[in-house]
Amino acid sequence: MVSKDEKTNVQVLKDLIKKFVKERDWEKFHHPKELATCLSIEASELLEVFLWKDKEPLEETKKNEKIMSKIREELADVFICALNLANRLDLDVSEIVEEKLKIAKEKYPVELARGNAKKYTELKEK
Ligand SMILES: [Mg+2]
């Protein structure tokens, strides 16, 4: 089965969000500070899904319809806020993500980072 992700590019999503905002005349409220705040709040709402719960195996989480429904909802909010912020600042999401991954690859070379969760500043230490 082909997922929607496989046939939808980032610009399609950015355009859907831009249209949604424009139809409601909400651009005037969407200063980057407000959108960054919104992004942080939505990320916190995503975290709240896991609050006070034991860390269960991934497959158990994926089978839990109630939790997955909440995760879907809050993760969508995170993406919407992030893409809305990118729209407002005329940022090319693909470009900035690729740039950041390039930096991360330099900070976390596979030969040093593979299989461990050390911060890059501690990678060269044994
Ligand atoms: Mg939310």
C-alpha cells in the first residue's frame, strides 16, 4: 500500500496550511514568535500523551488505539505549526532539513556515533 507521504511533497502541505490561514484572515496573528510558541505548546501536548506512563515497547504503543489517536492528533499539530512558521518566514523546509542533517552527520560520524546516545561533544572521549 502506498502511503500519502510517498505521493505528497512538502509544498503541497505548506500550500494547504497557507490556504487554511488565508481563508480565515489569520496571517495578522501569526507573528513568528506566536508560531514558535504554538510549536512548543503542541510539542508539549505530544509529550503529555506519555506523561506518567511507563515506557512500553514500541509495538505495544502502536497497538494502543487510544494513545495512537492522541499521538496522531498532536503530531499533526506540531507539523502544522512548524510548516506554518516556515511559510511565514519563507523558509524552504527541504533545504533547512537537509542543511541540518549535513551538520548532524559531521557532528555524529557513523564510526563514532553508531549504537550509542552520547552527545557529540563526548563522542571522541573513550
Ligand atoms: Mg494540540
